[in-house]
Amino acid sequence: MNFNRESGVLLHPTSLPSKYGIGDLGKEAYEFVDFLYNSRQKLWQVLPLGPVGYGESPYQSFSAFAGNTMLISIDKIMELNLLTIQDVMPIPDFNVAKVDFEFVKEYKQKLFKLAFRRFCSYDNKGYQNFVQENSPWLEEYSFFMALKEHFGGVAWNCWEKPIAKRESEAMAYYKNMLKDEITYQKFLQFLFFTQWQELKAYANEKNIKIIGDIPIFISNDSSDAWSQRELFEIDEEGHPIKVAGVPPDFFSETGQYWGNPHYKWDKIEEIQFKWWIDRFEMLLKIVDIIRIDHFRGFEAYWEIPGNENTAVNGKWVKAPGRALFAAIEKHLGKLPIIVEDLGVITEEVEALKREFEFPGMKILQFTFGKGAEERFLPHNYEIDSVVYTGTHDNNTTVGWYKDSELTQHEAMKALKRYFDMEEAVSPEDICWKLIEAAFRCNSVIAIIPMQDLLCLDSEARMNIPSTIGGNWDWRLNKEKVTEEIKRRLIELTDLYHRNQ
């Protein structure tokens, strides 16, 4: 896939400003698109948009197809006359710096329920068309979420056994008993996708493309695992038999134990990869470019027994990546895909990436954090790549630079030598030097996290891998988005020809 030489910003919608405690698809999202447009940026990268589950991680979703209903804009519901100003008042005093997920959910769900009671689904052709077009995943997801609500939010393998195992009598009984809640869940998905498509259309009108994210694995506590467990390494009781992660490395003595069930690739091949083809097709309806997470796992994956507590006792198992991407390409054509190919990457992974012409990722923090070998320095990045100062899993660039381990490492000397810096260079100067290096290098796409544009310290970090709590909750203070930042972005974009 040929990409234009462009640049953009990484910011998940939950991080947008909003008076309702979490970023949403309302006014502030449109203003962020305006910021990108006025700064001559062409790309907006987001994290996975699915409904978040354990730990509020967008990579642990209740569905591989559904949308995160916490992103639904209350103001846009009011425009539909389903809520009034009296309904939403008083607005709680939400934290403007961090998302308090439970507080937000309690407030917004109360309003969603009220809006639903005023919604006449039978008279709404848009809703009826949405339900019909998305029924393959929407029916199962809405039923799953209704059941989850009924059973107090616990994982599906803790439900009553007849419904956990999808016995026919139990399925019929609960579908009838929970029919209103099932319709409510469909209503929320209708709102999310309607609001998102309106926002995406606005961005596309300004020649801004959305880069979406597709996690390689699904959560065990998801409608996908419950409704299609034959495709996953899950036992009769609903527990994962073989789970995902990465082996021990320089960063972790015990590796990373993610706990997601692995795929039964033989079963998925039997259905000619239909589940994966449907997943890509769905995502391409709501984004313009797809970033594949953990691409390495499509060539070979680290398989850990489900009864282990760490990733140490795992093994590499081959995956049918070539057959999968050939099937996707056959059905959907050549797709606009970039891939996360970080870590220890084998020649087989590189060959798979080259065969399908998927640009990989370059992270400037990693470039200097591992000795700054000449071949890995920014001026030697290949064109067919996407460069970042850091990602959602990295510290902010300012936080990274100020880290005591880096200051004592040879990488600090290499960093200063590469940028010809004096000892007294400030963290903010380093931040913009790395941003400029990203814009200047050969990589066809340059993406800068919003935190780095603002030169924020570690408190603005989005995620610390393999930790639970305190992640994914950073929020943008739009008052810090100054005209000076816009000016510098325009200057770099024009200087290094990233507005093509």
C-alpha cells in the first residue's frame, strides 16, 4: 500500500476535554479535528474503539466489533431531543485531568437509560437499518451485555452454567426476559456509530484520515469468546487453555502475561478466516488506516499454559499469517495497513511484512535507548515505515529524558552527540528535537503523541504495560494547546514536506 508523506497526532478520544468527565464525540472532538487541520496535519491516530473491560484497557474489550459507549456525546443526544438540559443538570464536578471511569459510567448510564425510554426504535429508520446491517455481531453483543448486566457484571464463565454454555432453553428464556435490555444495548451502539461516522465524515472533509487500532487478541470476557468459543482455546467451563503474552526479555524477567485466549487457528482456517475478514471489514467502515497491534504474533506467537501465572513457561508456535492476510486481501483488496513490529523481530516476520507491503513502526525513544547503532538512527529509517517519538505504552518524551536510568546510560551520550547538544539542554528542547527528527526522517508517516506536543512529564503517560490501575485515564487540557504549538507544527510540516 502506497502512503503519502504525511504527519499527525496520537490522541485517544477518551483523552479529549469534556464537561462530562471523559472525552466524547461531541464539540471538543470536532475542535480537535480543527486543530489538526489548522496545524496542517493529515492523520489522527486513536487506540481501539471497543467497549473497555478489565482495567479500562482498550486492548481488553467486551467485543471485537462494538463501540465504546462511554464516548457517546450527551450534548449530541440532547440535539435529538432525547435529553433536556434539566436532565443533565447538575453536572458533577468531574476531574479534568484524569478520567474517573466508575464515576463517569454511573452518571452517563443514568442519562442513557432516560434517553432510551424516550426513543421510539420502531419509528426510526436509521436505527432499523443499523440493526439489520450489523446483526451478525450486534445480536450476540447486545445479548451478552444484557446478560452481563443481569449477572452483576461478572465474567461470562461465572454466570449460571446453562446460559454460560449457551444451552437452547436458557438462551430462549433469557432473550425473552432481557428483551428490553437487549434493545437498549442496540440503541447505545446505534448512537455510538452514528456519532462516530459524523465525526469521521467531518475529519475526512478536511482531508484528515483516522488511523484505527486492531488488537491481535480478544478478551476472554467478551461476546466473541462467549458466542464463538469454538474459535478460541477455551475449555468447557469457559477458562482459557492457552493464553497470550511475550517471553522474558531485557524489560521483564518474567515476560508479559496478557491472559487473552489464543486462537484455534485450525478452526479459523476451516471457515476461511471469515471471522478475521469480518473484523477488518467492520473496522474499515469507521477508520481510514488500520494499525495492527503485535504483528509479530501473526507469524509466530508466544503460547503460555492457561494455569501459569507468568509468561516464563511458554513456547513459540507458528501462526498462519500469510494465509490470513492473503484471504483478507482476496476479499477486501489491498488495505491501508501499518503494523506494530516492535521487540525482537525475526526474518520470517520481516518477510511477512515485506510480502504484503505493510509499513512497520520506528520509536525514537527505543532508537536512542538501545545504544544508538548507526543503522538504527533516524536518518537511516526506511521510507516504508511510521515514526513515533513514543507510543501509548511509552513514557512521555520529557519523562523518558528525565529518567535517572537514561541519564546514566550511554544512550544519553549518543542522544546528545546525535543532536549536537550542550549539557544544559532542557527536557522541552529535547522533546521538540525528537519531534523535528521524526518529521525530518525518511519514514513516510510521522505520528506525535499529544503529550509530546505539549512537552508533558510522566504524569501524562497513558499506560505502563503489565500494570493495572492508573492507566488510560489522562485527559487533555486544551488551554495548553497554544498558537505557538500550531506554528511549530506548521513550520515542521512545510519544511519537511509532510503535507502531501
